[in-house]
Amino acid sequence: MKDYDDLEDQDSQSISFDFRGYLFKVLNLWKFVLICIGAAMLIAYFINARKQNVYRLDSLISIENDQNPFFTANTSISFNWGGTSGKVGKVMTAIKTRTHNEIVVDSLQYYMDYLEEGKYRKIDIYKSAPFEFVIDKSKAQVLNYPVGIRFLNANEFEVFTAFQGKIVSTQTYGDKSKSTVEVPTGVFTKKIKSGETIALPFLNGQIIVKPERSITPGAEYFLRFSNFDGVVNSYKSNVMITTVGTSAGSILNLQLAGHNKAKIVDYLNATSEILSKTELKRKNLYATNTIKFIDSSLAAVNVNLEDFTDEMNTFRRDNKVFDVSSEISQISEELRQFELEKQNEESKLDYLNNLEVYLNTKTDYTNIAAPTSVGIEEGNVLGGVSKIVALAAERQNLEYTTKEGSGLFKELDRRIDSEKNVLLETLDATKETIGVRIRTLNSNISALESKLSGLPEDEQQFLRIQRKLDLSQEAYDIYLAKRSEAAIVKAANISDITVIDEAKDIGGGLIGPNKSLNYMMGLMLGFFLPMLLIFVVYLLDSTIHGSDEIARLSKIPILGLVGKYRYKNNLVAFEKPKSAVAESFRAIRSSLQFIFKNQGTEDHRADTLMITSSVSGEGKTFTSINIATVYALSGKKTILLGLDLRKPKIFDDFNITNEKGVVNYLIGDDSFENIVTHTQIENLDVVPSGPIPPNPSELLMSDKLKELISMLKQEYDIIILDTPPLGLVTDALELTQYADATIFMVRLDYTKKGMLQLVNAKHRTGELKNVSYVLNFYRHKNNSNYGYGYGYGYGYGYGVYGNTYHEKDNQSIFKKIKAFLKRI
């Protein structure tokens, strides 16, 4: 039961993660981690060097509700558009509209870039170019192809480019239309004089050299034209708008990021300027419409005035009547006043009738003239017209940012219809009042005209012409005064948008690339990626790397350590007796004495040692030869028996053949004396395995082998059995009955962890007795897994020796460098 508990403990340990081992694995590969960090930092450097600088600049604008200083109760031409809070939202919306950005891009011609060749890319030089290209907007320009300008001298340059195909896309920036044109394929060049018109299928305009700039012969620049809509979309999405502070919501901060600070500055300032002009134009809309209405009325009145003046001059010349009596003049003056009042009322009535027709037939109410332009002072009419015009202007602005059919339009249309219905009712009532006044005035006019009916005909005609002339002059003066009033109001209007702090390049503004962040990311990736890679490799690694792993996976003791050593053959203990690896085999020999002492009996003299492994290549034959050698050198009569009948190896190192061996003896083909070889090593005999048989397992199970072992026990002190790998075939298990001790070879960085479970199972069932591990290819490292102390070495690796009692292998400088690189 205890064995199964031990097995459970071992299994639980085998699946736990060895963090300490992982940590020391990382420490052992510190050079690899350092190289990865260096490579990542180098990549970060190239990224920082190749990326263009990104700048962000800003400007401040203020949104106010500036009242016209000439606005009074009698000049109701201006009106409030909804207060400051409403304007802020409208301005923020307007800045993000396509219409606004189209105007800005078109005014600055940002669809055309001036470029020069940089270290990694073509760089936008904008105003730094020594020339200006005057674009012909009525003709097509090639899109997205850099057209080269090479100056030959101050007065002559060369246009050059290379087209990949015969057809290219072009755009005419006058109407923004796109088309395709046929161009010459391959390299194209053409010499043109400065100021001469360029008329090519893909380029149309003029190159004008800036007088303050000097031209370097051979200097090359490039023109690149972009899709107008794409440029507008880019700026539309990149312009950022925020309100400044919590109590100053009428102040907006405009921000824009880009690669060229001069272009950012111009775009922000142009945005503010165009926005201010647009807002002023919208603010003057009411006054502008009023002036247009008055101008049309003035034109008609002026014609009447000229006609009546000509008529009066003609009448006076023909009838010689130049004046009338004072009494008749007084009556005529009263009559003129009544007729003037009637004319004013009729003008009001005409305006109201036209306004009613306009409201019933039109849908755009932004062109309504001010009622005060014809003298209408009724507050209900003035207020109604102002509200409808304001709502109509709000709806017009909303069309730039909102799709038709939106609920916002429905709400505005409902409010406009509501105000229109109220205004129409007010118009009916106002017209009725004006009608009463006109009828009263007609009555008064008729009474006065009856008083004048007794005058001579020529005097009556004179008075009629005089009244018409005076009325026309009076109307002309009134309209002229109204127009002057409207013009003053319009001229005195100022935009509600003012620039507090215009955009300006004063240095700084750099926001990218974030070089420190890139280096930090490079450092992190350079560190964590190899750590992750090492973790994955460590997690998936199923090989044994150190003695602590064996201790964790198995209760079987470790008998000794054999390091790597560079030598021409396996006879290290004989030919290099002072080497570290020879010392390690002598240490194993000493440890075996304790095992043999506990296992010794009186019926035989020799001790039998079986050496096996999990698979081929773990150093089983190498260990067998060297353990046999150290025993023989100590004076023990030793025999090395080659029982690996499937893959014999031990004969080469002793310069003997494998023609005869154990197989020949077991099948009765030869005697023992004919198969044994006395080697150059004193006290060491070797019996090779012989030719490979078809039935190796059956031969090892035969009584002949038992007889052979019994005979050898009587003649030798130590019997070394070189057996087949335990993990591949069952031959080794057949030989355990003859072994007093068993060595299981574990080659570090080669033997699989699962093989130890096989050994554990065989040991628990009693199939392997007195088994111990010998670690081959052991290498000194800096932990228990990769270990404190010193190690040994042989083979194609390198050795580290703990003291000067051991011989050192003389290596060339090249070999030492190669060994150092392998350690990395």
C-alpha cells in the first residue's frame, strides 16, 4: 500500500509546475533574453525614426449674442436667433458639416500637396516650396500620382513622372468632376519655361517661382493631387471641438492634428474666418431681404416721380399755371395728407396680401422682408414674421447635418406651421383694420375734392398733378429713409463669432510618435516574448534536465554523475586517468561497493553489474566500458559481457571484431575460450555479442547463459553486463536475475521523463532490483537543476573542472569559441 501511496505522490509532483526550475531556465538563457530585448529596442528605434511627427494645434473662438448698436424699437430689422446657448450648438454642428469643410479645403487648395524626397518618404513642405503652382481648375489633374518638378535653372524646369498604366484617374477641381485620361506609359519628361502654361493630359496650370526664393539647379520637388471629397472627409473627421470651462460654454476650442504645423495653422484660422463670415451673412439675411424689397419699391416710386415731374413741367409750360390761392392750397395740402395716408395704408395692405400669398405658396420663409419696411408697427405681425424667419433659418442649417425625414424636421415644421397659422389670422385682422382706415380716408378725400370741384379745370388739373408729384416725392423719401436705415443696420452688424486666440506655430505641439512609449513597448515585448517562448518550451519539454527533476519524479537514488568530455573514443578512464570524467567513474565504483557489500553471499565470489537505459544513445556502452576499466585498473579481475545482441557496440574501442561472441557460445557454436578477448587494459577481458541472431530474447533466456554467468562468477571479481535498452525491448528484464546491482542511465537533455515512470513501475513490481541512476551528460549550471558545484564533460560539449587535480583538454581557440556559443 505504501508503494501505491508513493506512486500517487510522485504523480502529483510530476504534474506540478516547477517555477524554480523555470526561473533558473530563464537565468541560464539570459543572453537569449538580452538579444531579444536588443532586437526589440532596435525595432522600436527604426519605428520612431521612420514615423512622421504628429502635431496638434488649437485656437479659441467666442460665440456671443451681439446686439446691433443701431437697433431700436423703431428699427425692427434685427432679431435674436435663439440665444447664445442655441448658437453654440449650431456653430459646433456647422464646423463638422461637409459644406463648411468643402469651403475651407477649396479656399486653401489642400487637395494639392507640395512634396520633396525625404530619408524614408516624400515629405509635405507646403509653403516652404520655392515655387507656387497656379492650378487651372477648369482642367483635369491626375490623382494620387506624384508629378515631379526638376529645376534645371532659375527659368526652366522639367516635369517628370512614371505611369504604370495607360489610363489614370483625374479630377477637375472647378466642378469637382472625375474622369479618366490616357497617359504615356513608362518614364515621362518634358522641359517647360517658368511662367509658361503647362497643358498636359494629367497636369494643367503654371509654375510661378517665388521672387524671394532662390532656385538650386537639379532640385526636385513633387506635386500630388488628392480626391477632393477624401480630403474634405479627412479634415471633417479630424477637427475636434470642445467647450472651454463649465461657466463659459460660449467659448469653443478648435483642435486639429497633422504632420505639417503650417497647414494646421492655416486650416484652423480659415475655419474661424469662414465660420465668422457665414454667421454674419446669416445674421444679415433679414436686413438684406428688406433692402432688396425696398430697392424694388424705390425703383417703382422713382419711375412714378419722374413721370409726374415731367407731367407737371409740361402742364405749367402749356397752361401757364404756376400756383393757386392760399385757401385752395390749404385744402389741397389737407387732401395731399389724406392721400399720403391712404397710400401708406395701401402699401401696408399690399405687403400683407403679398405676405399672405407667400406664406400659402412658398416653403422657404428666409426671404421675407421686414414689415417695418412699409411702416407696419403691429407687434403681433412683427413678432410672427421674426419667429417664422428664425425657425426657417434653423431648419435650413439643420439640412446640412440631418437627413430629411428626421424627427427634428417634423418638429420644426410643426412649429413653423403653428406660427404661420397664428400669423395668417393676425394678417386677416390687420387687413380689416387697414381697410377701415382706407375707407375713412376715402370719405375725407371725397369731401375735400367736392370743395375743389368749383375751381377752373386748369387749376383742378394743376392741383391733381401737384398732389401726385408730392405723394411720389413723399413716398420716395420714406423708402429712401427706410433703405438707409436697413443699410445702417446691416453695416453695423458684427459676427457673433470672434477669434479669441488664433492658431499659431510657437513651437511644441508634438503629440506623436510617442517615442518613449515605443521604447517601453519594445522593452516589454523584448522581455516578455522570450519569457513566454521559454515558458512554452519549458512547459512542453518532456526531457530531464537535472538531478532535482529525477528526485521529484522517482524515489530511486542517484549513484553518480558523468559529464561531457571531448575525446576520440570511449576509453577515457584508461587513456585519461586524471580527467574529471575518469574521476566520476571512480566515484561510481566507490558507491557500488556499498551496494555489493549489502548484496554479497558466500556461494560466489564475483559481483555482477547490469547497465541499461531507456533508449539507445544515453551512454550505456560508454559507461559499461569505463566502469569495467576503473575496476580493472584497481586490480579487480573484470569481464565486460556484451549482451546487447540487437545492436552490439563494445568491440570497436578495443580494436577487436564482432565475428565471434556471446551468441556463438549460446548457440553452442564455439567455446568460451574462443570468444573472450584479453584487452590492452590489465585485468580486463571483453566478450563481444557476436553476430546478430534472429532470436535474441530466446538466447538470453536459455540455460547456456545461466551456465556462462555461473562460470564467470567463479573466475572473475566483477562482471559487467552491457544490456539492451529497457524502454525498447524486454531483453534487459531477462537479465536482471543475474545482476547484483543495476545502473539505469539517464542522459540529461535527452531522456524522457516518462521513462522514469517505467523504471518506477518495474522497481515496484520487483522486476528491477537494487537499481540506481547514473546521470550522463551532466553539466554544471547555476542551480540545483542546472546546479551548484562543478561538473564533468566528454563528447562534443565542453567541461568545467573544479580543481587542478584533473587533466584539462587542450582545445584550439576556434573550438573554445564554438563551445562558448553552444553554451549560449
